[in-house]
Amino acid sequence: MLKVTKYVLHDIVRNKILIAYTVFLFVLSCCMFYLDENPDKAVSSLLTIINIIVPLVSMIFTTSYFYNSYEFIELLVAQPLKRTNILLGEYIGIAGSLTVALIIGLGIPICMYALNPLALTLFYTGILLSLIFTSLAFLCSVATRDKAKGMGLSLLIWFFFSVIYDGLILGILYSFSDYPLEKTVLVLTAFNPIDLGRIIVMLQMDVSALMGYTGALYKTILGTNWGLFISVAILLVWFIVPLLICVKIFKKKNL
Amino acid sequence: MIEINQLRKSFGKLDVLKGISTTFEPGQVISILGPNASGKTTLIKSILGMVIPDSGTILFEGKDTSIDPYYKKKIGYMPQIGRYPDNMKIGQLFEMMKDIRQEKAHDEELLHQFDLPSMFNKPMRTLSGGTRQKVSAALACLFNPPVLILDEPTAGLDPVAAEILKAKIHKEKEKGKLILLTSHIMSEVDELADQILYMMEGQIKFNYTIADLKDITGENKLGKAIMEYLKAETYVESN
Amino acid sequence: MARKIVFLFILLIAQCSIALAQQKLIVGPKEKYTTIEKALAASKNGDEIIVKKGIYTSLNITINKSITLTGQGQPVLDGKGKDEVLTILVNGVTVNGFIIKNTNIGSSKDYAGIRVFKANNVKIINNTLQNTFFGIYLSDADDILVKNNKLTGTGHPTQSGNGIHLWQCNRIKIENNTIRRHRDGIYFEFAKQSLIQNNLSEQNNRYGLHFMFSDDDKYIDNTFRNNGSGVAVMYTKRITMLKNVFEKNTGSSSYGLLLKDISDSRIEHNKFSLNTTGIYFEGCSRINVTNNDFLQNGWAIRLLANCESDHFENNNFKGNTFDLSTNGTHFQNKFINNYWDKYEGYDMDRNKIGDVPYRPVSLYSQVLEKMPYAVMLMRSLMVNLLDKAEKAIPSITPEIIKDEQPRIQSIAR
């Protein structure tokens, strides 16, 4: 498995998109921390951008890389290797390099300018989002044979979780505003990894606002260690389950 | 050595293999022939575990291939179109294959005959189709496996390289290996193979040695012999 | 001239005789008086009763002579949970240096650690009050000084009273006290022309400081932390609020400063940080809010539409989740020259004032007014898109709420 990873990394290190992504994150984070007098403000701006960029890049990069290394995968399948190991090896290689990009692009600036729990929470959720969306992109790539279709599906999933999902929640809230919906909303948001990641950071950033109105409920449920544990567990499910399904499909896939 | 039982495979509504059963033994050079979309490549890919059959089994030395991919260690495969990671250099590719299969290079004859070491620093994406074929052929033989599966081996090769490869196939046959090959060039099949497995619409139409086939049809040229055989068959069926 | 000298001489002798007449009565386990009650009975106006270190049961000792009651070595007056501890009924009494604890706790009567009733010129200094229902209770009293006391209430959610409670008082000074775990830290009802300075009021169930119908008061340099709400000012006029710190007053209906039906007041040089809402304005008019810092509050300001002629200038708004929310489109208040960290405009002419106005009310904060559960969508891409769209083409947020001259840099303090 790690042999496969080795060769994926070997190839990916020179990938221009990945280098551009790393540099972009690094420059962006440094600018934010450097320009904003208040590091917390910088984190709030970064949160917005990270929540868009990380899933998007993870999806697109993974899908396109997977299709581009289709030949390599074919070559490997004809070798005495287990398919599960080939796929997981590929996953570790791609997800690992995206994580490294995030460590360099976000982790280092955080260490340089704002080494505090809030910024670190942002960093950890960023890594989880990378893993999750790489996993989802793998699922898209393995489930479709056509590159254009896979790419389209990836973008659709990203768009769904980034915008449509929240729009639907807002729509539900608007239509049923007479009903007590706080628990419903809580459950609904937990089903969207981007929302959940955002809320984990928000619980640290907007403590004051969340203590008010209905926010207090979320703070009491999610703000505790137990709540944090559950949130992270749900995020891990989001990362592991698509990957398992992906392995299952890949085992039966005709190359 | 390889035993195929009632192999079935369909892609969506299209039945590609409709219950194939056959066996391949060491020392045989078997040419799998048939019209386009008759299921040749699917059969080869099934043996290699790249296509997962819907039903039926493939036994390699008596063991079910769907359980353990270890049998692939005994197969050298040369694909129809060799596609390799773009950024990888030829030398790295060979190193990687040795690393992945955990084997040393046992047979570097083709490697040297094709003069590949001088190009070890070229990235794969810059190579011509012919050079890729050379790389594929050298890779297939590199570990001296008892089974060789060659999909259109000489397509795209220059005449000199094609001759080198054919000589190599002869030599491997002499060693008692099982060689499966597909080709559209009848003279080449005539020259290399000693048995024809003819497929049509997902079924085995016939499976004869070349000598038998020529005897049956009374034709001396393999291409003609096959045509005659098929005509006779159709005639029998229509009556 | 001579007559004048004689007059002065007589005056001097008279004063000496008063001084001679002023006795010191010592109370202590091994002293002449073993209880304060006995010393009180033996004393007369102007005497000083000195209480030595010890624990004294004190079931509502009533002081009805103008004496000074001094504790040496922090003697304890214990109410044993039965009644009040001390009641002062005459002018000119001083209570200094006691630990007063364990009043009765009940809702039928406002039991207090120290009660001052219809008495003026009383001084209550350097006392520690523990586990009292009400701490210091002043009613119908003028010119009182409450200084350097430490008050700790029961902390019980329902059975706790106010720390320092004023009813119908004038010219009271409350300085350097620490008040914790009461219902309201300091409570003013019909208390006028008073000064509250340098106090710390924290962990109180309801308000750190609460004004009802109390005009012309000032509070300066106080800290209100972790209370149900920091300060509530209601139905009152002309309050001066300077240099106070309002912090960490968080909860579902929690405010740093809650203003309801007040007018003609000043809020200057205060710091509001980490409150659910920094300042809440309801029915307020002519309030001057200048030179304050609003840092990391949920809502820096909630200004209801029934407020008018309030003026906001030279304030810093940094790290707040929302800068301003309101409940209608009617708006007759003015924001000018504030620093808003969310401002994204530019300054082409380099005069440190942004060239385009800042609109502190975001669409999303308006949405939250109607759908509070949508708080979970805060900071999501969709909400950001909505806000950006709204900033470009305002349609739902009131057009008139804006700061025409937002600062580019924050105001250094």
C-alpha cells in the first residue's frame, strides 16, 4: 500500500496545481495575518475562504488527478497487488499531499503569526475537510468512468454542500418559522461536513453571539468536549464511509 | 495451467462473454482471434483480474484467481496501448516495477536489444507509441514469468523491433512458457502461434491447432483457412 | 476684637469638653463589655465602640445613637440565619471593619446585613459581608458613604437579594466595593445624584448594576463582569456612564448594558467586550455614545426602531459578530466617524476617512431577527453571498442606517 503511495507522491510533488494551491494558501494566510491588526479577524476571514477553497480544490484536484493516473492504476492492477491496497495507496498519496499543502500554506503562517486555539481549530478542521472531500472525490471518480462526468459530479457535490444545502435549510426555516426547529437545524447541519467544520470553528470564534438567543442551545450541545468529540466523530464518518464505499466499488470495477 | 469455467461478463445490456470455458497449458502459444468486439480483450483482462466477471471461475494452477492476486507474479502482461504515469522516466518505471513486484530483473535481454537503458532519463510522456511498446514488451519479460500475455504485441513497432520481439517470443516458447497473444496480422499469428482460439460474439467459435485447421480446410494460408472454416460453419448452420 | 477672642476661647473649651465627654467603649470576650448590645446601652451620642476580634451573635442589633462602631481585627457579627444583622436608625453612624454574615434568607422580608433606615450621613466602610440575603440596604437615607466593602451573596438563583440596595436616597457615594453572587450587584430605585465609582460587580444573577427611576447619577471606572446582564438603566434620565468595563455578560437575554426608556445620558470611554449584546437600546433618546470600544461581542449594538436622536461617534467596533441590528426601517439616530473592522471601503484622498459609507446592518442580521435558528448558518458561503449581494444592491436592509464617514484605522486608546 505504502509502495503505491510512494510513487503517487513521487509524481504529485511536481504537480503544478498542487504547488500553486500551496503557494496560494501560504500567501493568502500570511497576507490575512499581516494586514489585520486583530488575528481573530484574520481567522474569521480565513475561515470563509478555507471553507470554500479547501473542499473545492480537494474535489477538483483529486478527481482530475485520479483520471490522469488511470493508466498507472491499470498498470498496478495487472501486478500482484490487492486492489484495496492500490486504492488506499492512491488515497493516502493524494490526501497526504493535500494535507501537506495545508500544513505549509496554513499551518506555517499560523505558527508564525497566531499560534492560538482558535487558529489551530481552523487548521484541524481544514485538514479534516481535505480528507473528507478527497474521499468524496474518490467516490465520484471510481463511480463514473468518464472524466467529464466525474468532474461534473465532483463540482455538483461541492456546490451542493457549499451553497444549496444551506439554502435549503434557510428555506425550511423560512417555511416553518412557527415551529421550534432548533434541534432539526442542529441535526441537518451535522449532515453537511462543511457546515459542521464551520460550526466547530464558530463555537470558538463567536462565543458571545452564540450564547444569545437560540445559539445557547448549540453552545451547550456542541460546545462541550463531548459535543466536540461527536462533531469530530461525524466528520470522521464523512471521511471513512465514502472511502469504504469507494473501495467496495473499486474491487468490482472493470478497468 | 489456466482453467476457465463458464465465464460470463456483461457491460450493462451488452453481453461480452457468454459462458467461456477453456484451458491453457504450458508450452502452448495460443492466439486469441476474432472480430472487433468479440470479447478478446475482455477475456484477457479477466485473466489478469482487471475485469471482474459476473459469473464463472478462472483457476490459475488450480487456484481461484479472484481470491489472491499473488498469481499475477507469474504473468507478464504487455497491453495493447502501454500507458504509464506521464512524469515518470523510463528508468524509474523499471525500478518501480521491481520495487512493486519485489523481484530482481531476471531477463533484461529485450531491454538491451531495444536499447532502452540509453533512454532511461526520458519521461514517459515524451515517448512515441513504438518506444512505449518496446517498454511494455521489456517489462512483460523482465521477471521471466511462466506466462506471457501479449495484446497486439507488434502493432506500432518498427520492422526491426518487431523481428526482435518475435524472436523473443519463439525463445520463450522454447522454454516451455504459456504465451497468449492477440494479433490482427495473420502472417504473424501463423508464424508465432501453434493454436487458434477463435471468438465471436462472446463465445468460442473454435479452438484448433493451426495444423489441424489447415488440414480441415485444405488451405495453406492461415487467413484463408479461417475464412473457409467460418463459411463452412455458416453453411452448415443455415441448413 | 477682645470680645471676638473671648468667644473663640469659649468655643475652644466647649470643644475640649465635648472631646473629653467622648468615650471609647471596648467590647470583647475579656473586656468590660462582652456584647455590643451592652456597650450600646452604655453609650451616648458621639462615643466610639471598639469591638475586639471574636465572633459575636448579632440578631438585628439596632443602632439608635450617633456612634462609631469600629471592628479591630475583623470581628465577626453572625446573624445565624435568623434575622438581620445590623440596623442603623440615626444620623452620623459609622460602621467600620466587620465581617457580617448569615442573615435570614426568605422572600417574605428583605433581610439585610446592614440596614440604614431614615438616617443620613452614615459611613459603611471596610466591611466584609458574607452569605447575606441583601447586603447593604439603604432606604430614605441621604449622604451615605459605602466604601471598601466586600459583599458576597448566596448565589442562589431565586433566594438571593441585592448587594447594595438603595430606595429613595440622595447623594450616595459607593466606592471601591466588590459585589458578588447577589441578585443585582447594586440596585437604585428613586436614588438620585449619586456616584458609583471603582467598584467590581460580578457573578450576579440579574444585573451588575440596576437603575430604576433614578436620575442624575454617575457611574465611573467600574467593572461589570459575568453577570446576568452588566448594567440595566430603566425609566431614568441624565445618567453619566464613563470609563466602565462591561465584559463577559453572556446568556440568552444578556446585555453588557441594557437601556430602556432613558434619555439625555452620556456613555463615554467604556469598554464592552465578549458580551452577547454590547448595548441594547429600547425607547432611548438623546444619548451620546462616544469613544467606546466594542470588542468581540455577539451584537455590538441592538438599537430598536423606537429610539431617536442618539449619537454614536468615535467608537471602535472590532471582532463583533454583528455590529448593529435593529427591528425596523425607521431610523433617526446618527453614526459618524466610528471605526468598523468590517468596513471594506477605500480611502483615495488619504484623509483616513473611508470614501464610501459603511452600512453596519447586514442582511443576515435582519434574517436572524425573523429566524433566530438560522444562527447556525453564520459565516457560511451562502450567507456571505447574500450579504455581499445585499451590500451591492440594498433591498432589505434599511438604506438610511449608515456611517457616512467611517474611519480607516482604529482609534488608539
